[in-house]
Amino acid sequence: MSAPERVLFLSGELTFRGSSILALRLAQGLQERNVEAVMLCTHVGHIDHRLMTSVPLHVVSGFAKPIWGRIVRRSVLKNLVEHPPDIIHLVTPDLLPQAVWLADRLSCPVVLSVNNHSEASQLSLPPSAACCRMLVSFNDGVQESLPKSDQLNHVEQRVIMPGIPVPDAEVAAPVLSSGRAPVIGMAGPLEVLKGGSFFLRACHRVISEGNEIRIVIAGSGPEERNLRKLATSLELDDQVTFVDDSTDMQTFLSAMDVFCLPSLQQGIGILLLEAMALGRPVIASGVGGITDILAESGAGLTVPASDSRQLAAAIRQLISDPVQAGKIANAGRELVASRFSQQRMLDEMTSLYSELCGNGTVSVPMPIAAQEPTQEQT
């Protein structure tokens, strides 16, 4: 097997969600291993800019647009021809036509990450995507959601669990320190499926029962306005703080005494792992890949999705018992270090890249559909 020298990551918008965070973590790790990792994206949204340090980033806003995108793609190709990547790693399926177009012309394989059950169930590879040689799923459940089609059956599929760096224990403040109100928080894209309304209602229940807490919501998105209105209607304005998600992620996660992930649907929960790595006790909806992480591990509490009553009960349970909260926090750190370490993920991804590079270059006939992504494909 020959190790890759250059990996090109393709992404749509880089934003405060697990797929973007994980791709940037991977690119940073490759750079540290002397593998050149370049990130090309269509837009940079709200995201902790420390995640982008050391990674060459090129924002090509018109890359996926019809008509104008053809000109942009040719310009991108021209810049890559002299120093072509050994691998194109597609962060999400959104840019599959563009990745196929580039890979065919650069004679390199494509690795496609499938991040959640929704992406998996809707994935379809056109006949022109012969250069797509590997589908990487976050967990077994995501892989099982992939359609059973002839096209997908001819592409190798592999599960590589995400990896998160585990900082020294001294980095985070102690959990539930005496003399101050506990801080209960959630973080991620503020979308309906992330369950922010149930989180606020749960916190309201906790406060109405005489418990003093502070509330932190880190993120942005289409639900932010509705969540701010809900906080006002529940008379939580004095207790809740909305944090811009371009703030240093480690800072606001470490400031939380309890991290909540109240999602209605969820893949692996990258921000959940980030919080666990920082020694935060976690409470999460028992959906998707969350059950795979927390089931019988003692590393967190699970509650039914959309159930603010049981979420409130779990919050009360932890803030009333700092000893249990500390045990859960320690179990979470140990779980991330043993099963979700960044070094393990880098080892597995580098090995995968090397396998593809060792198989030689990809040379496939160019079907008519592959000549240029059509307006429908973009």
C-alpha cells in the first residue's frame, strides 16, 4: 500500500454541525501526519475558526451552481492539474456530481462520507460515478440504512467511527462547582429536529420546581428566532444566554455543567462526543446513533425524544447529585478515549486512503452523463 500525499476534501457549506467539524478534525490530523489536506467548500458559515487552522481552505461559492458552475469547475480543475490529489474525499453527498466530474478528469478515486440515516437512505449513485470507490458510514446503523441497489452494492462500504481529541482533564472546569448556579446547555444547528423547544420547556420545569440554573444555547439557524420567542414566553430571558456558534467551541462546552442533546433525529452526535471528551455529563434523546454510544456504558443518560418532562427529570437528577454527575463525566471521557479517539480515526482513514492509492489510478470511460453536471444534477 502507498500512503497518499494529497487529499482534497469537498464540502458544501462548512457550518456548526457534525459533518463539518469531523471533516476539519480529519484534515487537521492529516496535516499533522505530513499528508497535505486541502478543503474546498462553497461557503463558510458560523463555525469555530480554530477548527480551520492549518488547513488550506478555498471557498468557491459558484462551484455547485448551474451554468456559472461549469466555468468555476473548469477553473478549479485547471488549478488542480499540476498538483492533483491522490484522493477526493466528499464530506457529504451534496456535491457528488461535481466530485465525479473532477475525479474522472484527475483519474483519482472518490471517498464519500455518509453522516446520518437520512443521507444514507436517500443516497443514489449514477452510473457515471464509477470513480466513487468507498462509502464511509459513521456507524453500523447508518450503513444499514443505505439502499440495496446494484450500483451501491458494487461500491465498497466501510464503517469508521468518528474520532475526537480528548484534552487534559485540567482544561475543563469542575462539574457542578458549589457556590454557583449549574449551567445547563445545548449546542448545534438551531433547527426543529434538534429539539431546542423541548430543551427550553424542560429547563422551565426545572426552574419552576425551585431549582436555580443558568441556560446556554450555542448555535444558529432557522429556529433561533422561535427559540428566543419561546424563552421570552416562558419568562426565561434572565436565565438563558444564546451563544454565537463561531465562538471557541471548547470554551462554551467547558462552561456547561450538563450538556443536553434533545434531538428528534440524530446520527452519531459529534457535539455530544466533544462534550464528553471535555468531561461534561450528558443527557441525550435515545435516537439514532446515540443509543449506540450511551447504551449500558454509564457515560450518559438517555430520555425519550420530544419528552420535556423526562428531560427535566434527568437534569434534576444530575444537578442534585454531583457525585453521580462526576461519575458519568469520567465514564464519558473514558469512552471517547477508548472508542472514539482521533488517532484511531486517523489510523483507519489513512489506511483506507492507502488501500485505494495502492490499487492504482482509476481510469473509467466517460459516459455522456459524466461530461458536465447538468442543471438537474447541480
